[in-house]
Amino acid sequence: MGTKVSVDELMEVGLFLPELINRGLGARDRLRYYVSLLQAAQTYAQAPHPPAPTLRAEREASGISDTMFDDVVAESRTIADGVVRIPGAKIILERIFSDLREMLQPLRAAVAAHPEMRDRLEIYQRRLDQEIAAAPPCEDDKLTSSAIEGLARRTQNGHDSVQQLAMDLHWELNRLSKAMSPESIDGATAYGLSAADRTIVQAFMHGVNQTRKLKFDRPGLGTSATREGDRLSIQNDLGTKDLHVFVVHVRELTATVVYTDIHRARLRFFHDMLLAYDIQWEAPSAAAGANHEKTIGRYTAENQESLERFLAFVGSRLVFLLDWNRARKRLARFVKNTEAIALLKWAADNNVGHHAFLQAGDARLVYTALERAVPPQVRFGARLDELLGVDVARLFMTSVLGIVTTGLSSGRSLRLVEDEVEAELLTHLRTTDRSILGAAVDHASVLSTIAEHVSHALTRATRGEGHDEVGSVSERVTGLEAQADEIVRRSSRLLDQTGDGHDLRRLLSEADDAADVLEDVAFLLTLMSAKCDPKGVALLEGLADLVRRGAREYLRCLEDARDLAHPPGRQATERFLVTVDQLAGFREQAGVAERALRAALVRGNIDCRELYVSSAMSRGLEQAAHTLARCGVIVRDYVLNTTSGMNNIS
């Protein structure tokens, strides 16, 4: 039977334990700094590169006033293979173990009120004794690289370490802090605070609580606040790992933000979220072999109101760091990694967040919408930026983030959220059809240029000029036809994912056939004799001019169709249909001209080679005119089937 603890003893423990916890937490900050200092010294000694880091910001943030440590890194040198001389290394090691002892003191004091902690205390004491016994020799401030790495690593293969012991003791201190806290300030556990401290904590918690709902049921954002000497320290629980830590120290009007993260990209993201404030950031530091980085920034406010506004803003941003990397990976299944980070930045800037997306099924939510919207064409794992294009994919995913956040926040069913995402996707798929139509406009522009080159070359030939230039004309047309092929190839890849988009695939195929035919005509120009029949060439010129005009009208037809994205007025509709009708008229005129040319060639006195070349050119030009007319019909059907308000027009 244990001795009963008196009320007076319990009161004494209650009075002194919060102060011991404060000191233990301060010791944890100092220990982090000392280990980082040894790691930075080792790294610099192995590969000196001025300027040497001072770690001054980390020193000051951890509450250490001794400036002698600022020169430690610069004066460290490698003296043998795997051996580094670090000025003050012996003192640093002594302080590391002294800080571990100080972290253990609150547990020793708490055992009186919490006897069940005795066994854990004995285990911690035994681990500390073993670490002290195994401390590396430090004669003449010399340490081996393996000894430094051993101090910094976490438990591995059953072997304990200084770092692991400090992490475990830190967990115990946080646990004690919450249990012993005499007050709660808007959800933050706090003790030993002044009235001014409470006002600052309230400002910080106002920001945290402003966006807390965006994490939904995800654990995290627990806040504790303590007074440590001349500074107020506020720590927020960003995760279960000791390597993801946010702390802000406040002295008068200066707030020092200390942020540690294992993901460098998230650390940069944290900086970007705070760009609105003039924060003086130290360069992020990472020691050799460390799998995390620490960044420290100072913000000095003009007055108390500005300080509180800054702390509220910082507190409101922390929710966007929770599960950030998981959200980035999920979004990167649909867009490039840089776009995924940009989406997360948009979500943070607009207080939308990403946790609703993760909670609603993340990637599965989007894949379900894709399978419903276009089941025959979509493969599981399709990239949205390839499917819809970069800009449209970005717009769609921002809509998804907004839909799921609004939906889950208002208590809508997951089924309804899925339906809303699908409806949004259908809207953007229709936008993709417009993108294909834009590509068809680009293709038609190239086709029109090809027709211009062919027509101009024949006009020059009619005048007996330009025979020496037909080779270069043919080369230019070949290059243009390759551009047209590339437009079709890109658009076809997109259509493979989204469906044929109201016969837009057939439109591109037909138009590309016209480009191929005109390329052949340009080649046949190189085979014409310089002394060819002027009458036959004149007829070819007239036929080529019809094709040129037809290509121009086809381009205008597509431009009008692209502009009819909303219910059009009757005048715009009539202009579009008149253009389609003109294409049909050019086809009929081309047929008449081709027959007249064929008759003239047969009745004329020309050799077989000239007859073959001229006949092939006339057939090609007539075929191009017919193809352009068919393209006009396809565009007309597309517009009539997809544009609201036009189905009553005959």
C-alpha cells in the first residue's frame, strides 16, 4: 500500500508542475537547436562553401542568448576521414544531456499526483542513463560523423537515440500540459499567461477557429500556449510526427515563426501563403542526412493591433498544411505537379481547402464522374490536362474543390456531391468540344493559306511567270500540310478521350484530306512544262481560284460557328448559313469548271505528259472544292445540334 499524498503536497505539485513543464518544453527547443548545430557543422566541415550558416535565428528562437555558437559552423573542420573538429562540441554535448534531464523533471514531479506514471518514469530514466553512458568521446572537441548521425536519428533496428528519447519526452510533456492546464483560451490549453498574453492567444485562436471547420473530422490543430521567461510560445499540433512542427514565439511586437517539415514543397507553400506580410525569412536549414528542414521567419508589427492581425492570419493558414502532401499526390493524378500545388494554393487563398476533397473520395470522385460522363472512351487513370486541356482541367478541379467543400459543409449526401461533380464535368466536356472547334479553325487557316499559294502560282503561270519558283511553292505547301497534320493529331488524341464531339472528328479528317489533295496539286505544279497550253492553264487558274475562295469561306464558316457559343441572334445565324450555302455553290461551280477543262484538254493539241498533269490537277482541285462543301455541312449539323435556339431554323 503506497503512502497517501497529502492535500498540501498535491497543491505544491500543482503549483510547480506547470513551471517545470514550461522549462521542459524550453529544453526541447534548445536540444533541437544543439543537434541541428552539430549536423550543420558536420556538413560544412565536409564541404566548406562560404558563407557558412550561423543558425542564429534558430538559436534565438530556442531561447539561447550565447552568441558564441554563431561561429561554430564556420570554424568546424574535417581533420581525418570521418572525424570532425567542432569548436565547443564538448559543451554542446553536455547541454544536450542537461536538456534531456530537464525534460525529465516534470515527469518526476508529476509522479506524486499520478502514481501510474512511475513505471514510465523509470523507463525514461533508464534510457537517459544508457544514452549518457554511450555518449561519444569528445576529446579536443572532436566527434565522428557516425556519432553525430547517431545523436540525430530516430530509433532504428531496436537501438535508442537522443533524438528518439527527446521526442518521447516531448509527447509526455504535451500530455501533462493538457492535463494540468488551469485554463482554456478559445480552445487553446494555456497556463502561466498574463492578461496581455491571453489577448494574443485569443487573436491566434480566432484565426485557427475561423478555418478549423475545413479539416472536417481530421485530427489536428490542437494549440498550447505557455509563458517562457520574456516570451510567449504558442505551439500548434500539425500531426503526430515530431518532424512536422509549428511554433510561434512572441516578444513585445515581434513574432518569430518556427516551422519544421519533412516536405520541402510544403515548406515553400507555407512561405507562399504568408506573402502578404513582410516576414524576414532565414534560409531553410537541413543537416546532413536529415529528412526534414526548418524555416524561421520574423515579423515585427507596427503596433499591437497589427501583431494580433498577423497572428490571426497565420493561425487561419495552418489547416491548409494538414494532409497537404496527400492532397497534392491525389491532384497530381489529374494535372501536373506544379498545377496540383497551384490548385492547393487557390484552395487556401479562397478558404476552400482540400480536406473535403480527400474525405469525399479524392481521385475516386473524379474517376466516377469520368466513367459516367464518357464511359466508352475514358481509361481509369486518365490525366485531365490531356483530356480537357490544361486550362479547362484547372477550372474543373477548382470547381470540384469548391463543390465538395460546400457540399460536405452543408450536410449534402455524397451521392448528391458526386452528381454535382458529374454535371460540372459535362459542362467542361462541352467546353472541350469548343476547343476542338478552335483547333478546326486553326487547321482551316492553314488550309486557306495552302489554297492561296496554289492559286497564286497558277496565276503567275498563266502570265508565263514564276516557273522557276514552283519548287519553293511546293516546299512551302508541304511544310504547311505538316502543320495541318499536327493539329489533327493533337485534336484526335483529345477526341480519343472525350468522344467524337458531334462529328468533329470527321470534320478534321475531311478537312485534312483537302489539305493532302492541295499538297499533291502543288507538287504537280513542278511537273508542268514551261510551254504549256495557255488556255488550259487559264482554266486551271479559274478552278484554283474557286478553291481559294471556298477555303476562305470555310474558315469564315468555322469562325462563325465558334462564335455561336451562346443562343445567337437571327442575323448571326443567317450569316452563318449563307456561308455554308456559298460553299455548296463553289462545289457546283468547281464541277462545271472541271468538266470544261477536261473537254478543252481532250480537244487540244497537247502531249500525253501535259494532259496527265493538267487532268490530275483539275481532279485534285475539284475534289478539294467538294470536300470543303462537305465540311461546311458537318459544321452546320454541329451548330444546329449543339447551339440552343437554332433548331427551329430551316
